[in-house]
Amino acid sequence: MSADPNVAEQQRRYREFLDLMPLTISLAGLPSSDGKYYTEEQMETRLFALRHAYKLARQFAREQISR
């Protein structure tokens, strides 16, 4: 009985996401909330920074692996 290839791919991508999360957060350079709440606009701005940091972290990891 073989596993569904879609499920295996989704699990692989999730592991990749989790592995890159520390680098992503570091690259984004966002301060922690320290217990304060953010407005919706502030959260969207932080999310924008995280998305772009994740893309860069993923690109960096792939470049390093391909060497």
C-alpha cells in the first residue's frame, strides 16, 4: 500500500517550511510583540515582511544545497 503522492508532497513542504522558520524570522527582523496587540494594518505589514523573508530563506537554502 503506497502513500498518496499529494500527501507526501504536502508533508515535505510543511517540513521545509518549519525548517526554514528560524531563518525566516531572523531575516524579517521583526521585534516580538511583548504582550501588546497589533492593529490589523500592523499585522498585515508584519505578514508581508515574513512572506518576503521566507522567499529569501528558501532561495538561500536552495542555492546552498545546489553547490
